[in-house]
Amino acid sequence: MKPFRTILPDLNFSGPVGYQNLVMTLGSCFAEYLSKRLELGKFSVLHNPFGSLYNPLVIARAIEYMLDHKMYSVADLIETDGLWHSFDFHGAFSGTKPQEVLAQMNGSLEAAAKWLQKTDRLVITLGSAYFWTRLEGEQMVANCHKFPARDFRRDLAAPQSIQKALIAVLGRLKRNQAGLQVLLTVSPVRHLRDGLVNNQRSKAILIQSAHEIVDQLDFVEYFPAYEILMDDLRDYRFVERDLCHPSAEAIDYVWAYAQRNILDETALIPLKRIEKIQQGLKHRPFYPNSEKHQRFLKSLQKEIKELEQSYPNISFPEERIQIENLIN
């Protein structure tokens, strides 16, 4: 029978992710999908200390700030309508009290700088080649925070500038951490506000830039998230109603591909047990105090204890508390 779909071949990733590795994920919201799956699987992962970042030039700058242990002051914030923001951070860091905003930003950045010193698996998801520059001060911004569009200029990053910025900062990272392996991916999330033609133009630049970087740096490899959604899952039933973001089914499919291709084989056995525990905790019984469900909870408790004893890098602090609260 002739194939009716195009399926991407498996990769041969030379830096598989195991429970002994420290992972950092950076980039667009698609990086968050992968990060959440790794967190649920109890891998050691830190995700987007600046919040979601889309442009590779902004991502490269964020890595430099972490390497340089940059700290922010009130002078780096801007206030409007009673809210304080930083153009380097996502709006989740904004707030009504500048000192609290600074504490949150600097706390996240300080923790990330320490984590990055030991990170040996870095996943970067590129979202858009477009970036915004605030006209006052000619400052490239990570987030416009809904300020008037007239305050900014939008530009399309050239492939050469993307390659130069990321190659420089990734080379610096590699010198600090010899065991570093980097996975580059391009987000399949459409930026429809740019228009379909400009979105494709942007993605093409990102894909070309990513492959040029892979060709020049032997510790960087490419993960085909964009191609999986655009070619393998070439159907609108695999996107949300906004026609931009991948559906839960599509994310499951990409995660299954990632498990086969980027996870250490030794991690797959405990991962299956962990996912079974997570599914068990999602179950909402009609009779939570029944003897049957109480036995089920205690079996989860036992499984967690055995996993923690067998794998020192795996822990279930929140799950243990959750189960203890549910057991009579």
C-alpha cells in the first residue's frame, strides 16, 4: 500500500537527555510544551527565566545576561498605568510595586545564572525572525507590553546576524561547560499577525539560520518540531481553534517523537513508571474515601518511594504531599 502521509525519520541525537543531566529550555511558547513534559517526567529542567522569548537575537542576549550575572535596578524599569515593566522580561514579571518586580526578576536571573553554570543540555526554540526596537534609546525589546506601536520599529533579522549572535554565545557557553549539547528547534506556532506570507518568510530565515549554526558547531543539533507539524501532521485537526497553536494531540505526538529521539534509553523505564503515577493522580474517583481508592493511593505512595530510592535524581515532593492529604 502506498504511504498516505510523510513521516520524518528518527534522529541520531548525540547528546541524549537523562536523569543525570541538567536541562535549560529557552525561547517561544513551544519550548514550554517540551519543558512541561520534562518536568512531569521528573527531569531536572529550568524553563525561560525571562519568560517566553521569540527572536533569536533576544535569546542570545538573554544567555549573555545570565553568563554576565546581570542585575536590574529601578532605572531599568518603566511605569505605565500603575504597572512596572522591563522590556527584557515577559509580562508575567510585571507588577504594581517596583521593588517586588525587581526582586522577582533578579531572583529568576540569579537562579538561572547558577543553573546555567551546570547546564549540559540546552534546548532553544526560535519563534520569529521579527523583532521590535524601542525608538527611545534604540533598545531591542523582548516584549512590548502593549505599549503604543508608534514607540517601536519592527525589523526582520538577517540570517547572518542570527548566526553570528547565537554562534558567539553558544561558543562561550561551550567553553564554560565542555559537556554541553544544544538542541535547536523552530516553533511550528504560526504568527498570524505577521500575515501568512511574512510568517513563512520569518520561519524560513529561522530554519536556514538553525541549519547554518548546526553546520558550524558540532555540539548543536536540529530537532524538527516545525516539520512534524507542517508536514507529518498536515491537518487543521492538529491545531487549536486559534489556528496557530498545536493541539494537545499534536503535542503528545511531538513528545512521543522526542522520547524516541532525544531521551537517554536508560530514562525510558523510570519515565513510563512516572507517567503512570501522574495519570493516577489525575484520576478523580466517585468515592475517594472508599477502601479500593485508598489502596490505590497507597500503591502510588509505594511506587514513588521505590522510584526515589532507585533513582537519586528523581523526587516527588509535591506528589507525596498530595497523596498524604488524600489518604485518610
